[in-house]
Amino acid sequence: MSPSLVLGYFIVKPRFYLILIIGMLLLNACSSSPDLKELVTQNIAATRQQMDYLSDSLQSGELRNGIILGQYADIIARQRPEIADLAYSLSRDAKPEGSLYKNLQKRLRDVADFRENSLGQAQFPTLQGRLDELTAIRVAASSEMFNDALSDPVNVLADLSGGSLARVNAISQEQERLSDGAVEDKPGRQLVGNPNYGNWRQDRHGSSFWEWYGKYALFSSLIGGRSYYGPWSYGRGYSYYHDVGRNSYSSPSQRVNQNFVEQKTKKKYRNSGKKFNSPYAKKRAGGSGLSRSSQAQSKKVFTSPYGKQKSSSRSSPASKSKYSSSYSGSARNNTSRTSRGLSGGK
């Protein structure tokens, strides 16, 4: 074949060869990519390493908000001795024995100890689901994110001080009231709905209320009653967990339970002819001076609050067998420490 004919053939059919070349490259990539099970094993090791690094940082007191949390607890214990135990319970979140870290540990064990045809199958029906959960744990265990997550217990203590202590990574109480007047101004409100501190229970009328875990039970007395899901949903204020970190600091089963409670409350309101406002219908204003990692997460957390998991008011959370992850982003093993300033004001 003459050179001109060869050149003409390639000019006539360039698309065919382009498709062929791309197909060969994709086939080669697929054949060389690690098996998903091997990827899970590798990610478990990487996540354990990330958790160990965070544990060392907490033990040595390297996270700024962790230091503030301990200082605030000491001040509250002197100012209000009757709630000293509660203050010190919150301060333990700045240590590996605290609720935040221990919950991440449990989630890692759930993935690492997963067995086929076990109860964990409902939570992780696919290998990809396990990979997504490992990614979420690593994000949550990064120094930047965990430091920001500690702002919720810090701000609870700040509010309990009556304004003598400043909030961190959040606007002041007065600014928050001006920006969103419907905010429920109750002690510990930043932690309501956060599965690290309690869970939603149903009363005999079928209404969901927040039940604190034992060491945080004093909040019930400080609030002066129960926090019910409906009013809380309408009037919740800004919190790091709900407006930024929910995707990273909730397990798949916790997210399914949250969705179940929301849908059940929505149906109850509809049957009573009342209007229901989802707690995630809009993002609450209030975050201030957050890390870049948190800023990136906050842009994603409201796009798909609970993934694509569908719920039915006739089924229980335990019956859910599919989970579609909305986790995104990559973990950062960041050795730099945050140096954000305290927010001023009451």
C-alpha cells in the first residue's frame, strides 16, 4: 500500500483508532488495578495509622481547641461546681478516651472486623461502602477536622459560662440571634442530634425526643425538659456537627437512623395537618475561622444529607439493607496545627 493510501486510510478512520487506543488503555488500567478487597485491607492499615497519629496529638495536647476545652472545663468547674462533672465529661473529648475519638475507633472496628453474612452486611452491603466509610473516618481523624469538631463542646461550655468565655470557630450568641432569630437557646443545644452524645427515642405518643447518654444526662435538667425532634428541627442553631461534619462523624447506620426519625416525624406532622421543617432544609449561619478541610466539607454536607438511602415509616432502621455513600474528599495527615483566634462576644 502506498504512503498516500496509508495516510488516507488513517484520515478517513481516525475515530476508530482513537477508540481502539482508549479501549486498550482502559483494559490495561482495569487489569492492573488492585482488587477491591486488597484496597479495603490497605485502607484499614492507613486509617489505623491516621487514628494513631490523632491519638498521639491528643495525648500530647497539640490541638488548640482541645487545650481550650480543658481550660474552659476548669473555669466552669470553679464558676458552677454543680455542673463540674458535666464540664469534665465534655473535656474528655480532647483525649483518646473521649466520645468523639472512641466513636471513630468503633466505626473502624466495624469495618475491620466485618464478616460476610453478618449483622454488618446491612451497614456495608458492598466493598465500596466499606471503602467510603474508611475514607470518612480518615477525614474525621485528621488533625484539622478533629480540632474543628471540638468547637461544639467548647462552645457548649462557653454558653454555660453566661458569656464570660468566648466561643471558638463560631459567631457569638448575640450575633447568632440576629442572624437567625428562631434559634433554640438551650444549654448543650450544639450537641442535640449528635450521636456521640445521645440518641433519638420515642415517647408513648410516637414523638421523638433527644435522650442524652448517662454522663451527659444533666443537660436534661439544665434544659428543663425534653428536646423534641419537631421543634428542634425548626429552631436548631449552628453547630459544627450538623452544618459541617455530619458526613464524617456519623456511621452509615447512624445516618440511616437519623433519616428514619426525620421521615417518621415528617409523616406525623403531615397527618396532624402541621408544617414540618427538616433540620437540614437550610444551612445555619455561624461557622467562623474553620480550617480549609472543614470549609471543603461544609460545601458537600447539605447536598445529600443521608446519601440516597430511602426510608419508609413502616420499616425500622435495622431493616435497611442498602446504603449509598455521600462521603467525599480525602483525608489529610496534616502535621500543622491550627492557630485560629477565639471569636469574641457573648
